[in-house]
Amino acid sequence: MIPPHELRAVAVIGAGTMGPGMSAVFARHGFETRLADVQPEALERAKRTVDGVYRVLVGAELLTEEEAEAGRRRLTCTLEVPDALRGADLVLEAIPERLDLKQQFFADAERHVSEATILASNTSGIPITELGKAVQRPERVVGMHWSNPPHLIPVIEVIRGKMTSPATVEATRWVVRRLDMIPVLIERDVPGFVENRILYAIMREALHLWNEGVASAEDIDTIIRWGIGYKLAVIGPLALLDVAGLDIYHSVASYLNRDLSNATDVSPVVTQRVARGELGVKSGRGIFAYEPGEIPALMEQRMRRLLEVKKALSRAAT
């Protein structure tokens, strides 16, 4: 395997939701980056997204104009996936969340890269061990799960599959640190890893409470943002247990846990909306309704808030 400090070239495959932002991050931190997709329109959107990412970061004074321009020069977009793969030290796939597609991609990619190349997946929950079964050298397959938006959320899950080598894990963690981000090692390859398992547990209970008429969707979100989220941005849930007292938790959990949702199917309030084509922001209506003209402003507002939170947390950590 290539020594971590010699990793230079990165191929990001898939120019959908995550690929452009991840590519922009790699390029701005000195990696020669190639972003590939088989759909020309996806690549055109990706170019605009990358420009937008750099404008946001420059506007927030997290990046200079010169650094943004250097990032643009290091980033190449291509419709030829084999061209992107050749010479790559790290391959990061961000293709649709289907096991068969990802396994086929890794099997094909292995023919175009060196034996030392790291093969990483940005999957949100497919076991890395299953992806490793598609290649001749599964010890170099690793999970590298980013959060959306990838240029703002600073934590990346590094997932060790059953056959992933320690060298692959350490090289991937080194890359994450090189990106000025925080690597979190997932030792056991469980579906959904850590972030999505906890997030989906929160969303399941929130949907359950809304469906049961306990509170409105707006008020449930407010409680989570200004109560749970406000605290958890400063202190994690396990440390919070120590602050509250394990005896208190033991007492409350002894009766409350039995009443929490343990549904294994999707909430009916979601299923019904999907059937009606009410998919959220992308369709103009989901749990909430959105006017067509307000969506760009809403997304920009949320982006600014994320930047403000990131700056505040960064100052607090220094």
C-alpha cells in the first residue's frame, strides 16, 4: 500500500448529491482530483455545485479566492470512468445505494487501478464487508462515509470491513485529517454504521410522535433543534448520561423505553406521502409545504446557519 503521505490523486465516482462537494474538498486540500459520471448533465450540474461550494466558503472567510482557484485547477471532470481511475491512489465511489451496482463498480474498478490503490465507499449503510466480496483484494476496501453537505459537516465515518486491513484504515484516517476533518473509526461493520443508526432512531420517534398527534411537526422539530440538538452540539449523549447521572437514566429508562417506538416498518405518514409523490423539497411538498420561489432562499439560510454553527464549535474547541 502507498504510504499515506504519498497519496496524491483521488478519483470520485458519481456526480450526484455528494460527489461534487467531496471533490471540492479534496481539491482544495491539495489532492489532484478527478470527478467522473456517465451522465453529461450530472457533470454540468457538478461543475456549478463546485463553484457554489467555493463561493460559500470564500464568503464565510473559510477559504481565500486564491485557494478556491487552486482547488478549481486541481479538479477535473470526466465522462470516462476508466480515465478517472487510472493512476488514482484513492477511489471514492458515490454511486446509487444499491449493493449490486456498488459491487459491480468495485469489480470493474479493480482492473484499472494499481494494487496499492484504496477503494473507498461513501455508502450510507451498506456493509463494507459485502462490498469487499466483489474484489480480489478486499483488504483495501474501506468505508468513508461523509455527511451532507460534505464541505461543511466536519466528521467522516471510517468503516472497517471484516477484511479491511489496518493499513487501509490508518491511511484513510490520515486522508480525513489531511482534509481538516474528523475521522471516526467504526470498528464493527453494522448496517447504517453509527451516524445513520442514531439519526434514524431519532427520526423514527419524531415521526411516531407526530403520527400519534402528540405535537405538531413544527413543534417536534423545534424541540429537537433547540433542546436535544443544542445540547448535543456541545456534549455527546454518552457524556450527557454522566452529567445527568446514570441512576437518573436507569430510573427513567426503566419505564420510558417500553413506550418508545420500536416499529420495524416505515412510518405511515411517510409511506402515504411517497405514494402521492410528496417527496419533500425536491417536489415542493413533503412533511412541510414549500413555495417554488422560497426553496433556494431556504437552502441558503440553512447553509449560513451551518457555517455559523461550525465556526462557533471550532472556536470552542480551540
